[in-house]
Amino acid sequence: MSNKTEILEEYVAATDKLNDLKLREAQSPCPVTDETIVIQPQFGDEMNELTRKCAQLNMILEAMEASED
């Protein structure tokens, strides 16, 4: 098992990557047209995976905090 510092570094890196993907997704240009368009997420799968990873790492960090009390 990794130590708290390594887990925290991994969590920060995953959170930063997720925020970057969300920003890039939001800045994707939409075509200018009068027709109805369907917007498909460009980074959907990767963002879902990172969201899941961040949640898991956060739970581990919270458990480590609780055990230190």
C-alpha cells in the first residue's frame, strides 16, 4: 500500500487531469447551423474513469485521516 503522500500526489494529478479535460470539453467549438445538433462528449470515457479514480482516492485519504484521529 502506498503512503499518504503518494496517494495525495496521485489524487492531485488525477484531479488536475480531470479539470483539464472538463475545460477542453467545454471549449470545444460547436458548428454554426440551423439544424439540430447532437453534442457527443469528446473525453467522456476518460473523464468517467478519472472521476471514479478521484472518488476512490478521496475515500482512501478520508479513511487514512480518520485512522490518524
